[in-house]
Amino acid sequence: MEEQITYKPGLNGVIAAETCLSYLDVDAEEIVIKGYDLIELAQSVLYIDLIHLFLQGSLPTEQEQVSLEKELVQAYHLPSDILAILKQLPHTTHPMDALRTSISTLASYDEQLDIHNEVETRQKTIHLLAKIPNIVANSYHILHNKQPILPREDLAYSTNFLYMITGHVPNEREAAIFDQSLMVYSEHEMPNSTFTARVIASTNADIYGALTGAVASLKGNLHGGANEAVMYMLLEGKTVDGYRNLLYNKLQQKEKVMGFGHRVYMKKMDPRAALMKEALRELATEKGEAEIFEMCEAGEQIMKEEKGLYPNLDYYAAPVYYLLGIPIPLYTPIFFAARTLGLSAHVAEQQQNNKLFRPRVRYTGPRGLHP
Ligand SMILES: CC(=O)SCCNC(=O)CCNC(=O)[C@H](O)C(C)(C)COP(=O)(O)OP(=O)(O)OC[C@H]1O[C@@H](n2cnc3c(N)ncnc32)[C@H](O)[C@@H]1OP(=O)(O)O
Ligand SMILES: O=C([O-])CC(=O)C(=O)O
């Protein structure tokens, strides 16, 4: 007898893989990351510690943290051809597209490209984590006819990332908030981009291909692209009243409001958004930008009352990045840079216990036609 298979549009609720990396426990309001609560991690450790957690299976000692940082620093520099390719791109290129091209190009410089064992994938992950912030920041400078800002080896990993973007060393709180944003963006179970990467890796394709596909997926505004869209929306609103009117108009036109809703926590606040909301409150106060916080809260209220929807991470990460002085087209590339950690871990997990992804369809077309 043929097995009864249920079709779920968008694979909603379907279990697509087994993983020991992360799990969204919606009832417990916990994002489980290798046994830890992501929010607790983000409040107590650093992004570099998460790198260690994913690559070595445990949080690092101080000594382990220092040697991991050194390993990353040694891999910071990009093949000069990558910068040359970035210079060839039309200046209208979005940094996500420049990133897609660059990650794809990195494959050509890996002499062990098709070796997928644990040691090699770890090595590739270190290189990707070291190089992607450099690509993200400098694609933007190059596309704007500016000189690249070289990585600074004396700065901590995430401080250096923010430095390469803005050209100045952030103060301690700015650096900490940026680091926290990288942590909350680092891994999130099975979003579209992670599924994409795992599907690609399942053919035995290389990690660069898997991540190139993931960049393409993350760019869309139903996924990572929403953070940039949120910021453009806030700027269009200008004031609390202007923003309120904008949102009511969007809802009246049956438009989606970016930064709200989530496939897994549609009717609850994304716990990561709550953390970034507090970061925004702090930055807005410190920088005398209270109105942006008030606008965000007003939007949150309207969406709750009118649609029963809550903010996702992108809603509060966007204004945080704005107050950190980050150019808007870099918001989604930064999301990707942070997610490189989770994506690489998923690719490694897929490689270690591979089964080709190849689902079936429910056919809705005609039959019995003849030429
Ligand atoms: C970090 C991240 O990547 S989080 C996601 C970032 N993306 C966004 O913020 C984009 C805006 N949000 C959305 O489009 C959706 O909430 C998604 C894509 C995140 C999840 O979508 P799905 O699970 O496929 O649900 P779907 O889009 O079908 O929405 C269900 C219902 O809620 C409504 N809805 C969902 N999100 C929104 C929104 N942001 N604004 C207005 N209405 C919304 C839909 O219109 C739909 O209503 P209907 O049943 O009357 O047609
Ligand atoms: O989980 C999702 O579908 C999207 C998301 O929030 C993320 O990738 O961080």
C-alpha cells in the first residue's frame, strides 16, 4: 500500500533534518544552542566564544579564546583577486550580491576544495569566518570608490569587524552591542538559508557552494533582507506620527510590514528581538535619539493590536545598526557574516551524516496529452 504523505506548503512544520546544533523551543521561549540558551549566551559570553562552542564543542577557556582569535587573525587577509573582482562590479551592486560573488570566488583559492572531512571543514570554516567580515565591509567601500579598510590585528574579532565598516574604533558599549547582535544572528535552527545550504551540501557539493546559495536565500526580504527594509520604512516614517500613518496605510493596502511575524513564533515575540530592543533603548538614550525607539515601540503596538503580530529580530537589529553608524546595505551582509557560523556547522553536520535531499511533488498538471 502506498504510504500516505501529507503535503505542507512551504514545508510548514515539517521536520527536515536531525541536528544537535540548535532548536527553537517556542513553548519554553528558548532558543537552544548546543544545550545553552542563546539569550543567556548573548548576555554572558562573546561571539568568539560561540565560534569555539561550534568548532570545539565547548565554551573556551581564556587561553583557548586567545588562540582561536590568533587563528582567525592569521586568516583575515583576502586573495588580492577578490578585491580586484569587487572593483570590477558595477557600483550599483548590492553588497549581498558582491558577497555572493566573493564567497563563490573563494572556492577557487582552496586547494582542498573537495575534501569534506571534519578537519578540513573546520579549517574552511575558520577561513570563512575570518574573511567574510573583511569582504562585507570592504565590498561596500570599494563599491563606493573608497579605499579598503584593512583589518586590525590588535582589535577583538567583532570590534575589528565594526571598525572595518565604519573606519573608527567603536567605544566599549558599541562594540559589546555589535558583538551581541552577531551572537543573536549566529544560528537559528532551520531557516530557509540553512535549509538551502544543507540541500546543496547534501549533493557532496563544497561548502562555498552551499554558502553561496545561502547568501542568495538570505537576501530576500521575507528572510534576512527584512532588516534593511525595516530601516528604510523607519526613515520613510520620519516621526512617530508619520510612522504610525505609514503602517496603517500598509495594513490597509494588505502589505506585509517588514520585521513582523515569523514562521516559528508567529504569535510571540522573537526572544532575540527583545534583547535587541533593550540594546536600542540604551543606544537611543546615549545618542539622544529617543524618537527612533518611540517609533519602533509605536509600530510594535500597532502590529499587536491590528494583526496580533510581534517583532522578529530584524525589527530591532535594524535601528541598532543605524545608531551604530552602519550603512543600511550592510545590514543583511552582517546578518550573513554572523550566520556563517551556524551555516558552516550545518554543512559539517550534513557532510558527517549525509542523505541526499530529494523530496517528491503533488502533481497538479494535466496527463494523457500526446504531441
Ligand atoms: C530573521 C528573519 O529572517 S525573521 C523573518 C524576517 N522577515 C520579515 O520580517 C518579513 C515580514 N514577515 C513575513 O513576511 C512573514 O511573517 C514570514 C515570511 C516571516 C513568515 O511567513 P509564513 O509563516 O509563511 O506566514 P504568512 O506569510 O503566510 O503569514 C500568515 C498570515 O499572517 C500575515 N502576516 C505575516 N507576517 C506579516 C507581516 N509582517 N505583516 C502583515 N501581515 C503579516 C499574512 O499576511 C498572513 O495573513 P493571511 O492568513 O490573512 O493571509
Ligand atoms: O528562523 C527563521 O526562519 C528566520 C530567522 O529568524 C533567522 O534565520 O534568524
